[in-house]
Amino acid sequence: MSRVTIRPPRASDVKQYAETVRRSAAHIGQWNPVEPDGLPDLLQRQGPGLRTYLIIDRADGGFVGKCNVSNIVMGRFCNAALGYDSYLPYAGTGRMTEGMRLVVDRCFADQLVGGLGLHRLEISVQPENERSIALARRLGFRHEGFTPRMLFLDGAWRDHERFALTAEEWRPLGAQEE
């Protein structure tokens, strides 16, 4: 059984989320914006183009991480981008990988069973972020290329390595036997 579960964030998570992000600011701030008070805005932006999942430790209810499934485009494309943060004290324990497997599984699952019904997922990571690149690879994402000056972060345009995975390449968690 997984040590984590996933669910969308709720208004009742605002205080715990802020505390978690503040505690993890140095850890996530090297790669992503640190926005401890950003959950209310994120909640308001949820919809067809953005779904957020909190990864939660089953044992203590702590927030292990967050994953935004953004730029969701359906129709003939059925594609989205994944962006994620891991939080202390869980970073490096394998829980983020477990949680991201649940998120990817949900993304590829059919809408009739509560999934997003996507066909392709993309992850973009700054080349120096070795831990995030390792996570993408552990999940089975393949390297697709390099994009110079892709995102404006921390006052500068940052290069990114691009990774992708399609539904055909993913082995659903229910099919993964130990």
C-alpha cells in the first residue's frame, strides 16, 4: 500500500499549506516561486485547464508535495503539463515519487472513472535540478529536448529540459503487480 494519497486542495488547507511552504522555502525556492499564501488564488483558478493535487502522507496527514496539472487541452490533443514541488520533511523519502505515480495514473485514467482522460503529459525542468529530472525519469518520462529561456523565474529567463510520456507508455497502477 502506498504511503501517500492524493486529493484536490480545499479551503480548509490554507493554513497547513502556508506553514508547509514556508518550512520548505529554501528547498523549493531554488527552482520555483515560493508562494505560501497562494493557495486561495490557486483554488479559484481550478477548472478545465488546471487541476491541482496535494500529495498527503497517510501516517501523519502532512503535505508531501503539490502537483499542478496545467495547460490541459482536450479534443484531439488531450495533453497537459505537470509542475510539482516537494515539501520538507518528506523530500528524499520516496513519497513524492509514490504521489506522482498516483497523479499520472489519474491523468491517464478515463474520465468515466474519475480520471482526466489525457493522452500525453509533459514535464519541463531546469537542467541543474537533478532531483526533479530523476523523478521524471523514475516515472518513465522520456527526454524530448532542450528549450532555452523557457520560463521567467527568479528574475531571469531559465532554460529547461523537456520530458514527455503518453498513455500507451504508462502502465496503470492497478496493473502493476509486485
